[in-house]
Amino acid sequence: MITSGEGKYKVWLDKIELDEDIVCVVGGGEKSHIGSVVIVVPGDKPNVMARKGHHDHEVLVPLAEGICGKLNQTVVVVGGIHIDNATEEEINIIKSNCEELLKCI
């Protein structure tokens, strides 16, 4: 498991390597949950499934695309990061911390 950030801005990623594919679970903030699922196949656009009212795909899509591009494998990223009443600044901190996760893959 890799992590980035501290306190309620801490995010984490756990990677499971299958024979030819990668599954990643992402969580953090004040409450981890399943907000979105993203699948990316090399050379294709991401497919996104998001729970109503959730915006977790905004950080999961770049992670899935980045991991797929780095490893040239099909990638599924599932998870969610929640902070109550998050401000724009807090959302940007979470996005930045998720970018740091990608650097560690």
C-alpha cells in the first residue's frame, strides 16, 4: 500500500497484480468508500461507473489512465475519498496527493 498526504488529506492506493491486469483500490480522507469504478484498456478511453452524487471519478480516472500508460496493462481503479463539505482548496489538496500516488507506481 502506498500513501500520500497527512490527516484528513491522506490518500492511499493498494495494488493487486493479476496475470495480465491490475486492480487498484483507492481511499482516504475522512471516510473511504466506493464512489466510482474506472476501467482503462491500453489504447482505449476510460469507462466510468459513478454512484449518484459522487465525484470520485475526478481523481480515479487520471490514476487509472496514468497506471495503464505506465504499465501498458488493463487497469481497474475502484474507491472513494470523502471529506465533509470539502472546499475547492481541500479538493485540490486531495487531487495533488493522488498525483503523488501515481508517481510511486
